[in-house]
Amino acid sequence: MKEIYAILNELLEQGQSAVLATIVKQGGSSPRGVGTKCLIKDGALLAGTVGGGLLEANAVREAGKVLVTGLPIVQSFSTDLPNAPDPGMICGGVVELFLEPVTPQQSGRTRLIRKILGTLAAGETGLLLTLMDERWWNSKSMPEMFIRKNGERIGSFPKISHFPDALIPDPGKIIRSKKPALFSLKDDEGKSVTLFAEPLAPGTNLHVFGAGHVSRKVVPLANTVGFRVTVMDDREGFADGIHFPAAMRTATLPFEGVMDRLSVSGHDFLLIVTRGHQQDELVLGQALKTRAAYIGMIGSRRKRETIYKHLLEQGFTEKDLARVHSPVGLSIGAETPEEIAVSIVAQLIQVRSQLG
């Protein structure tokens, strides 16, 4: 998500235009969910994906028309097997895409995108509201509004004087739901308007304890799938940005009291891959006192049982230890650091998808 807006910002700074395609409705089975985006430029996919295949090919083709007219379009695409235009489309569902032009000529577009990027970079959330009806758009303006969690609004809908309070009195509720949604409302002339409300949030925080060979493989992969990664090690020169260019932050810190230096929320993920059993146990004991959504610790079952025994002796309970994913990662027969990284990140994705 952040990557797409960052690319859009660069394009606008260079005076270039593109088309942003977003899945706004999805029924039955489809490759991607509501809110998924891709960026299209010069007749080709530039970033993101809405599922590939004919769906994406059609989006790329229609994007050319959007840039010519300067107006958005809504494209419905069926992937039901009996009606599929290609025998390969067998998902069995309906996808509705909203294709909107993004151009330097649109007043306020650059400011809106920069505000989104700044909000996400600060680790904050917001709500993007878009009026989808073509009649609201022209080549120099777009009916979009971004509402930050603190209530700040960027953008406006001049023909709906009562908006957005009458429709969304509590934007924070939609932000917390993390679920995009379509709404229908009336403008000042009594005409029906379709609105797409989309919560935008930064990637999930992943705190990695230990900067060894496994971490060096996990971090870029985790970053690719949307985690905001911090890497910590107690050895000088290990947690270095040179080794972890994909990390949001690296730090050399003693593991003793390391959790006191962090602000771990109930949505954060903790991965323990230090250099030894003692360090793993030290960090795990602190991790169990947090509300972290995920705690993973690398190592064999024998190592795990030894550490668990010590922690039980310190007053932790079996219920506490049940929170820990150890040995870490999905069971896929991984052996090399690269394979282990795949298994770990797959588990991170699995747990993240199950969060409310």
C-alpha cells in the first residue's frame, strides 16, 4: 500500500500521470480482496496487483481510456466458470474495480498523497474516502478526502454540505475495523452518490531480536509483505543498516530490559532469533509480559523445552507459554536460512490474517 502511494508521489513530482485500480467489491471467490490496488502507467502494470490474468489485463486496457477522458470508471468482471471468457478463469466470483486517474493537474492530489505517506510513515492510521460517480470528477479535481485518526481532514466534497458527519460520525470505528466498505448517500440535490471508505494503516510492526544469518533473510522478505521491521542485537556491528536495508530501524541494545525500550502493542509481532539459548530465554521472558499478537522463537524442541522449564520455575504458566510459536515457522521441511525465512514469514502472514 505505502509503496504504491510513494510511487504515485514520485510520478506527480515528475509531472507524470497514472491510473490507480482498486478492488471495491468482491463476491464469491477471487484472487484478491477488497481494497487491493495496482498502479498502471503507459499500458503496463507498474506496481501492485489485483489478481493477474484477464482481470488485470482488462484493467490495463481500460486504464488508457481513463487517462484520455480524465474520468474514472467502474469495471465489473466475472470469474464464474460458465461465463468466464477464458477457461483458465475458474475462481467463481465477481470483482468490481474502480479505476481512477491520478494526474499533476488535479488540485490537491499531491497534498493528499503526501499526507497519506506522512501518516503511514508516522505509524498512524487514517480513512480515505472516494466518491466514485463519474459526474463528480473532472480533469482538475477529484472528490477524495483523507481523515486522520486525530480528526484532521484533507480534501472536501463541496456538493455534500452534510458530509461526512451524517454518514460517518465515527471515522475511527471504520479505521479500527480495517475493512473497506461501499456506502450510498444523497448529495445536496438529492441524487444518489456511491462512496468507497478505505482504512489505511501502516504495516504491522515486527521486532526482530538477533541480527544473524536467519534475520538477514527474514527481514527483506517480511518487509516485502508489509511488515515494518526493527532489528536489534547486543553485538556491535551486527544490527547495522548496511546489513538490513529493508529494516525501518536497526539498533545495538542489551537484551536485558530491551522490552522497556520498546512500545509493544497488541498488534505487534516479536521474533526471537538471537545467538544463543541464554539470550533467547532472556528476551522470551520479557516478551511474555507484553500484549504482542505474535511471539516466535527459533530453535529445536529440545531447546524450547529447556527454556520453558526455566520460565515455569520463574512463575510463568503453561498458558503463557502457549502463546509462543516454537520451533518458529510453518512446518515445510525448511533447512537453509532462506527456506527458514520463508517458513517464518509464511507464519507471520498466517497469524496476521487471523487478527481482527
